[in-house]
Amino acid sequence: FREPHCIHLDNKGNLLIADMGASRIMHFTPNGEYLSELGKGFGSEYGYFDKPRDVAMDSKGNFVVTDQKTGKNRIQVFDSKGNFLRSFAGEGSGPGQINWPHGLAFDSKRRIIVTDVANHRVNLYKRSGKFVKALGQNGPNVNELSMPHSLAVDPEDGVFISDYFGTVQKFTIDGD
């Protein structure tokens, strides 16, 4: 590894490791045996990574990856065999766009939830990549976020979000 950034488990308990420095996603058994690699390496084309920040497997076995490339921030989706399927949430600050995608998780409806660090919010997308809504806004107060980095979703779809300045807050999908 060059710069492992996030670790998640796939649907079978195997490790998914986003190696930001090597521009790749590594897949290992819990015992450390190599299974596969996701992505085609460094680059800005679809299926390539620059700085993959997080990776998770959805309930259908697809890999979802947040990729923080300067000028090309995006979320990429691959099938269970590692084939590129689609990319969404292009760079920007408008609804559904992202600027420094980072942490990611899924809610009970299999929607994708992504921290949007530089826009100081968390975005909710359908599995197709269609934007649903944003949670939070910039600020240091309750229901405001300052550079959100990681998140976790509880069984009732409570979204716990940590930000760069040490705050952890719970939001609901409704935004409260």
C-alpha cells in the first residue's frame, strides 16, 4: 500500500481498501489473501482513479467508489467483477454535484450517501445516481457541517456524520 485511506467489508466479510496513494481499490480475505483489484489505475477516464477515498459494496454486489480527482471529482460504480458501470455526481457546488467526495454509506432503501467535504454537506443519491437531497449546510452549529469526512448509518436510517473540526452529529434522512 502507498496511502490506504478507508476500509470496508464486502457482503462476504472480505476487506475492501481504498489506497489513495496508489490510485486503486484492493480486495483481500480477512486473512490477508489477495482477491482482486478494482479500477484500471491512475487516470481521469472512466474506470480509472486519481485519489479514491472510500469504497463500499451495495446489496447487489456492486462496488461504489468516491474518487477525489482535482477537476474530476466523482462517484464511480463497478459490478461485482470490477467492470465499470457508471459515474455520477460531477464536480461543482450545485444540487447533486460534489467537491471532494469522501465517506460513503447506504441507507435501508439502498440509496448512496456521500460526504461532500468542500461543499460542507452530505448528498443522498438513488442507486441510479440521481440526486435526491442534501443534508446539512456550512457552519459550526447544530445541523450545520464543516468539512464532513466520514459517516455511518444505523438501522433506522439515522446518519452519523463526523466533520473535520471534531463534531459528530446525527441527522435523519429527512435532514433533522
